[in-house]
Amino acid sequence: MSETAGHLSEMYAKRFGDMGAERRDRVWKVLCRSFFDRRMIADGSVLDLACGYGEFVNNVAVRTRYAVDLNPDAAGHLDPAVNFVRGPADDLAFLMDNSLDRVFTSNFLEHLPNKAACDRLLAEVRRVLKPGGRFVVMGPNIRYLYDRYWDFYDHALPLSHLSMAEGLAANGYRTVEVIDRFLPFTMQSRLPTADFMVRAYLALPVAWRVLGKQFLITGEKPTR
């Protein structure tokens, strides 16, 4: 665990340090206010799975917030009101069955070693979701990134919007939203990130068809 944690700390610092924490936080604040907040339950609960530096969970307007990550540095970046647990994403033993309204993850599933590991994670998320609770998944879409997907050494599991939707269905979820092209691949590009530009992008789905390289898929735990 300590070797893995040390590797994660170094990788996070190297990969995201040049982006600027303030820039990332500012972009995610707009993403939450203009897009993700309405997919949450304001007086409910949400878990940010593999939360990284907490850009989503720090900014989403939900009363009860949880975050999980293996990186020990994550805790130092989180809002004090966030309940942080350091540990693997497929072991949520600190949460009871049927206890969460929403689970969110961004740019994480592609790091899993294989489909079996993804199935274990999907089953564990399904366990902790309430009936009718939703798992919101964002990640790079290999269908539109076949030439760049493997530029990151720790990308191991190739996923498209179609395979992700099938994976959710195979693990007992009902798919309620599939966006094959959503956000650009990375914030390391030269694309402008001023607040009004991010809001304008979110308001113009036609722009997603050109610049979007990540999918956004939501699976729902059946009520029966």
C-alpha cells in the first residue's frame, strides 16, 4: 500500500502540477454549477470515487459528501466538510448497503487492470447506492481517442461509451443517460478556461461534437 501510495503521490504531482490547482478548481466550480449539480440531490449524499485532488467533490452542491482515494495527498486538498476515506475504490466497507443517492467518478475506470476489476467496482458501487440511486461516470472515450488513449502509461482498460453502457447493464444498472462526446480530453490543452467560456461550451452541445473526447454515462440502480 505504501509503495502504491508513494507512486500515486508522485504521479499526481507530476501530471497535474503544471495545470495549476486554482485553474482546475475554477473550471470544476463552473462544471458543477452549470451541469453536475442538477444531476445530484442537493439535500442527499454523493461519493466521489477516486477523488484525486477533489475538484468535483469540493464544488458540488450536495449536503453529505464522501470521497475515496488511495493517494494520501488527497486529504490535504479536500474541503473539511468532505468525509474522506483513504482506500481502494472497490472496497467501500465504511458505507452501508443502500445508503447513497449518487456516486461519481471521473477519469478513473481506464486505470483498472481489466474488466473483472471493473465488474467488482460496479458491483460494490451498486451495493452502496439506494434503489433509484445513480452512478455518474466520466472518462476518455477510446472511440475518439484511439491515437492518444495510450499516451498515459497507467491507462490499462480501453472503454468507449458503448462498452461502458454495456458494462453497467451487465452489472444490473439501468442506463439513463449516454453522452458519447462531452468534455475535451484534458485541461492541458490550449483551450480557454475562463468561466464564461466554460459556461458557453456547456450551453452549446454542438461544440461537444467537435471538441468532446470524453463520455458521460449515468447508470441507475433499479428500484426493484
